[in-house]
Amino acid sequence: MPKLKTKSGAKKRFRFTASGKVKAGVAGKRHRLISHNAKYIRQNRGTAVMSDADATKIKSYMPYA
């Protein structure tokens, strides 16, 4: 069997926790921040754990992670 390739975009955007959950950066933090209030910016700081439905899709993109 040939090796499976990892999606290049996925390996740049997602990391896995020790228990196998998927972490990702929160969207909406790049530009147009002046139109968002301070609470929005503060709560979207750092990374977030993806939902189970999204995690199964992401794990198919990264077969060896």
C-alpha cells in the first residue's frame, strides 16, 4: 500500500492534544478588528478545541497525526 499524503493546509492550521482532540486558532482575528468590541477580541485569543464533527473531518486530512 502506498503512503497517504497529509493535506498541506491542515498541517499548518491544526494541532492535536495528547488525548487526540484537535486544536485550532480562532477565526476573525486578522483584520477589521476596529469593528469588533474588546470582549470579542479578548474571548477569541489563543486556540480553541474543535467540535467532534469537525475533528473527524480534520483527522481524515492528517492520517498519521
